[in-house]
Amino acid sequence: MAGSETHVEVRSQLACSARRLAAETALSITRQLLGHSEDADDPHLPLLLWWVLEEKAESHERILAMFQDSEFWLQPLVQQHILERLMRRYALSGTQEDLATASGLLETAPDDGSRTKLMDGFERAYVGRSLAGLPPRLLEAIAASGGGSLKLQLRLKTPEAIKSALAQVQDSKLKAVQRQELVEVFGQIDTPEAIPVLLQLAANDQQASIRSAALASLQSYPEEQIGQQVISFYPTLPPDARPAADSLLASRANWTRLWLTSIEKTPSLKEAIPLSTVRRMLLHDDKQIAASIQQLWGSVQGATTEQMKERIDGFSRLINSTTGNPYNGLQIFTKQCGKCHTLFDQGGEIGPNLTTYKRDDLGNMLLNIVNPSIEIRKGYENFVVFTNDGRTLNGFIEDQDNRVVVLKGLDGQRIVVLRDEIDEMSAIRRSIMPEGILETLTEQQVRDLFAFLRASQPLP
């Protein structure tokens, strides 16, 4: 029935019912449903079928039996929606039986395309994790599949891969995204020989994205010289790389103390440091750090509710007093907001997409900009993570599983932390979005920005 059913609604119900059946029956139905290539672009069925396989994943022999047929591998639903997920599921678990099933899938894969899909899933599972301790059979299957990418070989920490990766991250002729991916891996594996190269990239690379990635990766290494050198070249960093440097220097108490000492000697340096970063320093709960901050900035706890209300009322009168120029507002949005927020398919993905936000409600818009912590959308809660090696990290959880947590902060960089390395993790009632954004603009710039924000469709 499942193989010949012509109605997509019935196929959906079969997939839903299969999860509740015994593994043999459930997998038989699922195999037939996966033969419906017309469902590859359906918004629901591919995930319904994956959920059956995920539910029955511990039926290792039956799963492998499904993949003995080379034609089954080539079904569009299997290629597009199953292979990568299935390999990731087995690799994430890490049990010997699951890793043996992962080996069996690699050994059975009938073509390079299928092996590539499997290896993509395997690499995603091992982001931030060492490959030490993998069973010999799986290592042999990986090698027979081409060894995986240089990123995967780097996670194995072979001398050849480390040497090649260190050379590639310094090769400006390569694509920035390729270099950046390798730089990020050096922040996820313990490779002290990478420190001088990462510092060199952070200080001098022509690409701000590479400098930011290098600074993010350097957070993983505790050496005091890292903080000292970043402080020395901090004033020369381009604006786009400054947030990553702020995150690094605020992540370890010893680096923060060095930074504050430097600022005390040259007080003008404090003007470049956002209050959100200063507040992060206080998370160390260190008396020396708190005393230095009090001396340099005074109270940094933020405006009172009454002060915020006065600001909202003032900005509301200003915006309604005359019209703004939305084209100028677009430029201001790109500079002030676009690194974190998307509007009309333009901008970053750190914060919520504003396109569907109720932007014609001026009062609510102003409330959330002046007091960004008043309402924090689900998925954008701000977390503080204290690690066993002394780091204090801050951001929202972009991804997590039973082995790793991936944080993303205001600098846009991803920090991968093994759960075994986390001493404490908790949500805090303060948005990563800084307060005071509108105070940095002229009155006309505020009008222009809101003329763009309140537009109902993209500018022509």
C-alpha cells in the first residue's frame, strides 16, 4: 500500500503511524514511502519519514539491511533528506554499536555522491569534538571514502593536516570562507602551535572576517601572551573586527585585568569599548575588575525604567515631528543594525528577522530598541557559560546536542564548547543587543532610520 499510495495526505498519515509500530513493520513502510520521489520537495513528508528512522535508529541490522539495495540509496528522498541526518545521528551518539553502523553505511555506499553526503553528516556531528578513540573500522571506512575534508583530517590532528591547514589559513589567494572554516577548527582542537599563526592573522590579515575568526579561536587558549598581544594591536583593528576582540578580552579574568590596566594608563581607550562589553567583564565576579570598572565608567547597570520612558517619549516626538529619508535610513540600518538583523532579505542572522515584525507600531519598536531586554524572543535568550578552563562566555545558543553547545554572540562568531568543559550555564535577563543605539545618531538620522524601518516593502 505505502509504495503505491497516490494521495500525499494518506502517505503522511502512514508515516505518522509508522513511528508507533514495531521496527520491522515501521521500516518496511518507511522504505516504500521513501521511494516516492515526488515527495522530495514536500514541506512535511521528508521530516516525517526521517523521524521514523530516528525513532528506530537502534534497530541497526534492519537499518543496514535497507541500504543493501544500491537503488534505494539513489532515491531523491534518501539523497536529499536522509543520508546526512542518519550519519550525524549515529556519529553524535558515539556508542560502539552506532559507530559500527556508521562504518557499515560508509562501506555500503554505492557512489561518491552518497559517501560525500555521509561524510558531511559525520563532519557536522564532530564540530568541536576530537576524533580520538574512533574504532579502527570506522577510521578505515573514512580513509576508503577519501579521508574526508582537510577540516576532518585536522580534527584527527595528524601532523600533515596541521601543517597543511596552517599554510592554507595564511594563503590570501584562497577563498576567505575556506580559510575561515579552518581557522574555526583551530579554536575547537587543542593545537598550541597554531597560536602564533592565529595572532598574526588577527593582527594583520586583510579580511576582517578572518581577523574576527582568529580572535574567536584564540579564546580557546589560556596563554597570557594572547591577551597581551591583542591589547597591543587592539587600536589598529578595523571596526568589523573589534567586537571579536572585545569578546576575547572579556572572556578570561586575567586578560580582562590586563585590558583594564591598559585603559587606566590611557583613559581615552575606554571610548571605543561598548557598555555591553563592560557589563560582560562584571560576570567574572572579580573585585579588582569591578573596582577598575567603577573607576573608569562608574555605574554601568543601565538606565532606570523612568529614564527609558522619557527617552521613548522624546524619540517618539522627534520621529513624528517631520518625515525622514528612507534611503538614508537604509544606510544607517546597514551600519547600525544590519550586522545582527535582517530586513527585506538584507542583513545578518545574529538577532531576529525584522521583516515580519510589527514595524508600524512606533511605540513598541521604540520600547524594544531603547530597552532591548524588555522582551526577548524565544531562541534568542542570552546565556552565560562558565567553563572549567576559566572562560566566561556570553551569547545565545545557536545549536546544541548531548556533547556540545554552540554559542553565538554580538560579534557574530560561533564558540563551540564541549559539555564536559562547562562548569555552569544559565540564562540571564539581559539581551545581547546593546542599549543606547539611538543616542549615537543625530536627530535627522533617527528620523531617517525609522522612515526605513517603518516601510512596508523594500525600497525601489
